[in-house]
Amino acid sequence: MLVKLWRKRNTFPIWILHICHHDGQIKIDQVEVKEDGLEISGVLEVIFLYMTSDDKEPLRSGSDVIPFQYFIEVPEIDQESVWQLTSE
């Protein structure tokens, strides 16, 4: 699969030829107890190393922050419940 990127300063595209490495970490910002579950919001921080079609800079890296919101069903949970959440 090829992905086309456009340079900001030039008009010709750069193609991502291969993703060499990637990694990510989940950062939980907020957890709320709702009826029958936990509502979680946070961000996924990703970094990646990729090979391009540009002979002058064949290897490049990038990073991004992707927000997320997720609901985990936990039957019979309430405000008095004790719970623990990890993002491993």
C-alpha cells in the first residue's frame, strides 16, 4: 500500500513506501462512572519511522496525537464501586 504525502514547501508528492517502525502510548485523561459502565477519554500518542520515495530524504519520522473516547460495559457498577484501570 502506498500513501501519498504533499510537501508544504513544494508541489510534488512524497510517497510512503514502507513503514519501518511504529509505537504508541495510551494516555487516559478522564474516567467517569456511568450507568452500567465506565466512560474513558484520552489520547493515543503515536510515533513512526517510514521510507519515502524522496532520494534526498529516504527515511523520515513522524508523530501524532489521536483523541479517543470509549465505553467499557461494567454491569451493576455505581459511584460507590471500587475499580482499577490500566492502559498497558
